[in-house]
Amino acid sequence: MVAIPNSENNPFKALDKATDKTLYEDYAVSSIYIKVRDGVKIASTICLPKGLSPEKKIPTLLYQTRYWRAAKLRVPFRWMFKETLIHSPSPRLFTNYGYAIVYTDVRGCGASYGTRPYPFSKEEIKDGADIADWIISQPWSDGNIVSNGISYTGSTADLLAVNNHPAVKAVMPGHALWDAFTDVVAPGGCYDEAFMRLWSFLGNKLDNNDSAPFKQLLPIGWIIMKGVKPIDSDTDLSLLNEAIQEHATNEYVYELSNDKDFRDDLLPDGTSIDDISTYRYKQEIEKSNIPILGWVSWLDSAYCDATINRFINLNNPQIAIIGDWNHGGVYNGNPLVPDKEVSPTPEERIKKWIDFFDTCIYGKGIQGKTLYYYTMKEEKWKKTHNWPPEGFTRQRWYLDEGNMLNISKPENQTGEDDYKINFRATSGRMNRWWTLLGLPIDYSNREKADKKLLCYTSPPLKETIEITGHATITLFLSSTHEDGAVFAYLEVLDEDGNIYYITDGNLRLIHRKLSTETPPYKMLGPYHTFKKKDSSPLVPGEVVEATFAFRPTSALIPKGYRLKLAIAGADKDTFKQYPLDGGKPVITICRNAVNTSFIDLPIKIRNDI
Amino acid sequence: MERFIGNAKQLFEDSIEFQHNEKDLTLSIIVKGDKKSKEVLGEETEIRDMLRMFGGLNEDIAMEIYIDEESQKIDLKFQDKDNYIKVRDVLDTIMERIMDICYKALTGDISHFNDLGDFND
């Protein structure tokens, strides 16, 4: 393991306040139903430290999942492990420190009763308050509840704050969404076909207690797990079977959304994709004033944007952490230093999370807002109270003849490049989007990928620069077709010609209009509404401007390296193809004095390196 | 889940003991540690699945299976010595096989299961 860089800006050092307070060595598990306000029974697994004396009161970590809260393991694993084996790191890390853990299957999922119209429904959110009521009525509860999670469970932690329940003292959304449309469903207006389809498929199987898909998708999971754990008293599985029957009317996001092109398209019950977005609950979350620790990584889908948006939009006391790992922080996700191991390890991280929760329950809590971010290649943590951080200026690099990126504007009047869209172009299945399934991230094959793309490369940099924040791209282009998409990859080449991915951005071109309306929340970068009223087809042959942001990043680019921009019109293993009916579109990128295409980078000269 | 494999062999040895009684043609699986409920000990079909899935026992072996919650013991009784020996040999190597299967599964290789049919899911 690579040691965590020792810096005062390292959040894992900053949170390192606790003494070694291991109080317990094991935990006892039980599973029951908790009945909520409308009679729906929520399957709950409770982990209590073993040896907890009857008079001892402890805080509770609530973890609400749409995946199984606990698994019925196969024999012989069932003889060796608890049903909480599926949770990594082990719940033991929390129970040893004197926390109870309550894992629940959200309604319509696992062994819980109820149905599920879509993720994060209002009823699902309210269940959090009912479960909190149940927790604080337990003899072992000290009346304090915290919540954490990663991905879906990160969002349920975030949304627990919506209830303004007085027992909830802190929440920790890890790798969690803010704006469902742009973070997950259709980043840049391009539908994430792969994830939406797979996630819905898996969700359907999980809700029907069918572990068969794991045989191909997660073989180790299939080997170990038979299905969801029924509650302890359900020895004949009659309750589990009843609950699963209620799931028959569940709805799944792929079926609900795969024909939707616009943010304001309505789902069958009259709601929209926005209704499952955390940003819709800004007012309620701020009213709670609950401290929030949000954490994510630069290369996790668009969740880096989600974490920054949460940070800049909510007034709650906050810590935000943006590192260099995959979705969930299990693997390294630093394309500039691909061979290192993930740091900190999940176990190390959990100990810091306990410190955060302890501070919020027993200490002075946290004040103000602090964002810690990791600068890749420099391999250093930084700290800021504002985003974007101060000290960065914008630097433009213009697309120019000879597939060059130049710092000076092109002088020719007519320069342009045709690019026949290659629908076989792909960023692979270990990209920032597929990691939403927990996969490692691997962008090491950009040389091969770029051969299908239109590329522009700069001369060697004369100075070392740091790029931190949202870079943007402006393209003046025309197409032979009315619909299309642009995928832009920002990369660097080292002195030996090795290519390293930095970040990317994309835009479906019918959404190109830059809106002057007030956005629904504070946004960084060009604002596209993705609404139907603002969309318009391209007129073949007519030059239009397409300006959009790259996903945020922080990376050091050494002197002598070259910047590279690679432009695609498709990413076949991830996104839906545009135009939907295919064809053989050709886009023409203008790179001349009249229609100037460029990338705009937030940079700082780093002569100190 | 990767992390559990590193400790699994030791945990297996701490949790499970096999006893052979060639005279009675009986193999016993003793589940150690905290007392397990009947549901945790499992059903007869699950024991057979374990032998097939992890032991590679791709044939129906005539045996009677007795699961006793009180003693935390699972007895496999045979009429035929050859069958007894086949299952004994499977149990003697089952942990190594499980480790191997898990390691392969972590890399996506489940070829081992291709010829073993469906399991009792």
C-alpha cells in the first residue's frame, strides 16, 4: 500500500482525531421488520456490539439500501460468515467503535414489502424518518443517528436529512448524485444506455430475489450468495415470498427513461427525472443544518460534479473530498499514476468517517465549508473553502491546422476539418461510466481509441501547469445530419509519446443552446437546460456553436508534456448513438479566424515544481 | 469480498471440522463456534449442492443426511463404501477447491460450473 501523503491538507489526516477507542470485538446480528406509517414492513438487519451492557446507550449508523441489506449465504459460507458479509468494509469497524448499525432494504426491495415507482421516491425518503423513530425507541439507542453510504446508499444518506429528524446528527453521501439527469441518466444530454439498462436489469433481479445474473456479472457474489436474507422469524419464507409478490409492480428506470430525450419529459405518473434529484430538496436539507461529509473521485461518472454542486449549493456545514479512486473507493482511479494502489484503504477511510461522526455527535461538529481535493500527478491533497479554488486563470488553446492545438488564435479564414463519425469509437467498459457498477477504471488504451477520433495536439508545454476546475470546449461545427453528439477527451502526451486521459465532456447537439435563464441551482460552466423548448435540430451544413464543460479535474501537467484533444461522435459501449437512426454523419469542425474553436483551461503555472 | 478470501481458509478450519467413521460409513460435518440455528445449518439439498458446486461431485450419490441442531452436526450416512470414499475425498479437499473457485471467480472465470447443472436457488 502507498502511504497516504502526509500533508496538512490531507482530509484523512485532518479527520484523524480519535484515539484508538476499540471498545468491542464482535457484533451480534438480528433481522426484523419495522412497520412504517402506511403499514409497509421494512426489512432491517441490526448489528449490535457483542457484550453491550443493558444500560449502555450507543449511537446508530443507518444504512438504507436498494441492494440487499443482508444476504442468505450458501453453505458452507453460511457456517463461516455473518449475513452482513456483503458489506465492505465490514460493519465490525463501526460496531467495534461502539456504534449500532441498522441496515434496511428500502421499500419495494430486498425482503421489504411495498412497491417502488422509481428510485428515491417521496415515500422512500419518509421511511427514513419512521426508521429513525424506531431506532431511538430502542433500549440501546442513545438518541443519535448518523447515516452513510456509497452510490445509492450515499443518496439515501443525503436524503435522510430531508426529514429534519432531530435525532439525525450527520450524513455522509459517498459517490452520490445531485442532479439525476446530468449525473447519471443523460450526462451532456446523451443517454447512458449501458448503465441504465444494466442497473435496471440488476435491480429487477434483486427485487425478485434472483441471484442468477451474478453468475456472469459478479461471479464471486453468485458463489457466495443464494439470495436476500429473510428476517429471522420467517423460517418458512412465507413473509419473504409475500414481500416479493408486492415487488411485481415495481418500475425500473431504464423502462421509464430510455425513450426520454429531455429533462422535462414526464414519467407515467406525472413526475419527471428531476423529481428523483437531491437538488430538489435543497430547502429541506438546508433547514436541517445537518453536517454533511460528501466524498467522491475525479473519475467517477459525473458524480464529481454532483459533489461540487452539493458543496456550492447547500449552506449546511460541509466537508467535501474528491480523490483519485474508482466509484466506491476500492480501486485506484488515477489515470496519470495508474499503477499505485488505492489510498487510503477502505478500512483506513472508515476510521476517519467514525471520527467525523463522533465529532458531530459528541464534539463541536464542523463549521463552515471545506473541500479537499487531490491533484493527480502532483500526488498532493489541497484544501479550499471555495470552489473553484482561487489562483487559477483561464488559458485558451485553439484548434488549428495540422491537427495542432495552439496558444495563439488561427489567422486563416477558412480552416476546417471533416470527421466522419465512427460509431465503433469507444472509451471502453472500464471507463468513468462503467465504474458506477463498482468496476476498476482503466483509460490506458487511449492510443488505440484515438485512432478512430479527430485529434489535435499542442507543442510541448514550456512550463509545468496545474489544471484544476472545469475546463470547457467551444466548437464551431456543422453536420450532415440533424442530430448528433460530441465527445471530447482531454489528454496529455508525455515526452515518450504515452497518452494519458485527464477528463472528458460531451454534448448531444440538439441541446447546444446556451441558456440565459436562471438554472435550478448554481451551476459552474455553460448552462444547457436539456428541456424540450430549448432543443433544436441541426440544419445540415449550417455552422453552430457547441460549448460545454469537461468534467472537473485536478491534474499536474509537467513541462515538456503536450495537451491533446480527441473528438468523437459516439461512445458505443456506454451511450446511445446519435442520430438515433445512425446513417453516416460527417461533422465539420471550423478552426479559423471567423469560427474559432478552442478549449479553455483553468490553469496555474507551477514553476515551483 | 476479495478480502474475505485471504482469511477464509483459516476461518473454514476454525468453523468446520470433518470426521470420518469408516466402520459406520458415516461422514460428519461439525459446525463449530456460536450455536447456529436450523436455518443457518441448512437443508439437505443445500448440503448436496455444496458437494456438487464446490466439490465437483457431478453424480447423485446414495446417502442419508441428518442435520442436528442440538449437536451442530451434519451426518452423511452411506450404504456403499465406494460412495463413502468418493464423498470423503471430496470433503477432504473441498476447502482448497473453494479457494480455487473463488480466486477464479474474482477474475470472472466460472467455467468450473458449466457442467454441474442448476443449483438449488
